[in-house]
Amino acid sequence: MTLSGAGGDQAGRTVLITGAAKGLGAAVTRRCLRDGYTPVLLDRDLETLKSFAHELSCEYHHLDITDIEQIPAVVDAVARSHGSLYGLVNNAGINRPAPGATMPAHAWNSVIEVNLNGTFFMSQAVYPHLQEQSSIVNLGSILSARGTFGRAAYTATKAAITALTKVLAVEWAGRGIRVNAVARRGLRHPLCRTSINWAGSTSRL
């Protein structure tokens, strides 16, 4: 996963990362540091976020991306502090496995709010602050290309993120802003392990 289209010196290029406190978000943070970017960590798990940010000496902000009124306030504050933004990694995501026939509304809505709404409203909030030739990276999934038992909400959001990415890439190309999605496979992460264990104990397709 790369934010730079041309390589070179990344010093002073500020990148926001959602869901940055652990898992893939933590790995992206470490890679950004290694490549010379200035990562700003966002997560709703405050204690884990503080611990990880202090370990790496990174700036962090407590943010629940389901709070669409809080998003622009946090993004604006970071942009004022850093002058402008170079990138956004929309990493935050959740899964609530359940059969489509019995999935409760709160489970469906919670996945939509974090995965899809969070990706859209974070992207919208950073847009006016992005430098030319900057980058947004969204997190899709290979599951959006196939049916998987118990993943109605998760798969729907990842398919929607792929479509959203294409639209924003077209709309924002005039400013030289690249918008891409990474369709990842499963990871060694509690979110993936829980989902795989649940599906495996429920059905084999």
C-alpha cells in the first residue's frame, strides 16, 4: 500500500489513518513512519490509541467515525496544525456476522455507519485540506466479489466502498487527488479470526 505516486522525499506530508491503534491500521502507521510521512492516528479505542501513539511518538486524536459531526472538527484541527494534508487511509472497519434472514437492524446499521459512512464522511472532510497530488486509500475486500455466508452487511459495505472510490477518483482527479481502494484478503487480526470461526461453525459452502 503506497500513498506516493512519484516517490521522493515525504517529509512534512501529513497522513490521517483511521482505526490506527491496532491491526492493519497499526501496520500502516509503522509503514508511513518508515517511509518518512507524518502519520496522525485516529481511533475510538482511546486507551489503546494513547499507548500505541506514545510508543511511536505520534500525534493522535480520539475519534469515533460514526459521529459525523465530530469528523470535520477533528480533521479541521489537524489541518490547521499542519497547514495541509497529504493523505488519508480509511482503515477503520467492523463486521457483525449474522445470517441475512435474521440479522438485526442494529447490527446492519452499525456496519454501514462505520465502514461506509465513516469512509465517505472522512473523505469529504479531508478534501478541502488536501494538497495537489495527494492520496486517499480506502479499504475494500475480496469478499465484495463473491457471496460469503453471514457477511451481508460487511460485504455490502465493501462493494459500496469500491463504487464510491471510483466516483471520488473521477470527481477529484482535476485537483490531482488520487483515490484508490485496496481489496485485501483476510489478516491475522481478531476481526478476521472471529468472523472466520463464526462462519466455519455455522456453515460450509
